[in-house]
Amino acid sequence: MGRQRVPTGQIFLKKEEKIRATINSLDTNHSEDQFIEKFQELYPDDWQKIVKRYEAHERLTPEGKSHPMPPPKKYLINAYKIVRKKNQKLSD
């Protein structure tokens, strides 16, 4: 039996679009925690996909080794920051 591997590729489809929609549904002075809560509310299936991918990395990575995926909340915050930065460049 071969080695089990974590799936590669997108965790969920239309990530940038969904993050942008979540940002637009919040006030302008929102926190990262509020963003995470709203994303979980609007896209619970996608949140579960993020959590499952992280858990797969945790389960299949040998003890003492690291894997490339940050914890789910950090993953979402990183994606949030990237989309916000792109939006700021477009508006300038």
C-alpha cells in the first residue's frame, strides 16, 4: 500500500469572489475575527473544507515535521489580507 497524501489544488472554489462578498457584507471598520465569523456564517461548507484539509495535513504529517498549511483561521486571514491588498491597488 502506498503512502497516503493530502489532496492538492484549491481548497474551495471561487475563493477570491467569496472573500470579497464577505468583506462587502461587513462594515468598513470590521475586525479579522468578525470577517472569520461572517465567512463561517455565509459559507459553512467552504469553512468545513478548510478545516478538513488542515486536519488531513495534521493527520498525515509525521510527528516532529511541519506542513505548509497554517491553521484554518490563519489561512482565512491570509487570504483576506491578499484580497484586501488587491482591492486597494485597484482603487488607487
